[in-house]
Amino acid sequence: MTVNELKDKLALNTIVMPDAKREINGCYIGDLLSWVMGAAKTDDIWITIMSNINIVAVATLCDTACILLAEGVSVSYDIANTAHEKGINILSSEKNAYTLAKEISELKI
């Protein structure tokens, strides 16, 4: 499944999507950035409530398919712009991380 397909199936909001056709192969939930760096895998959806510029650096380092911001979290224009420049997709939802993970699991990702 691609990031764009995930967005459509779960009715997610697009913050920035420079790589809509990026394939997704897993999911990781975490807010402690150092922990995410050691555990998230390439092509994961990374669900978080973190909203500072460091999420772009961690997503780049881990090569995640997208960052999915839960609980209505958003990012500033500068962060969205940096993510676009780095090719990092950022989506958002009003749902909490548990609900999002459950819905993602039901999609067999």
C-alpha cells in the first residue's frame, strides 16, 4: 500500500506529501525520538504526537514512509517545508495512536 492509499482509506489529512507513491511495509508508534531512531524501520508509518523539527531528521534517518501525527497535532510551516525538501510525507488525524494503529492493522500492513 502507498502513503496516498493509506491517506484515502483512513481519511487522513495531508500536511505535506512529496512522495505519495512511497510504499508502506509496517508501523511504529513512539514519541521518544532516540527510541524511534533505534526501533523504527525503513518504510514504516511512524505514529507520533511530537511536532518539532527533529521529527523530520528522525524520519529521514530511519527512512520511514511517512510521519502520522495523532490527536490533531500539526506542525509549523517551516517544519512542513523542511519535510517537503527532504521528501518526508507528513499526515495527520484527530484520532489517537491506538485507534490509528488498530485501523492500520485492519488494512493488513
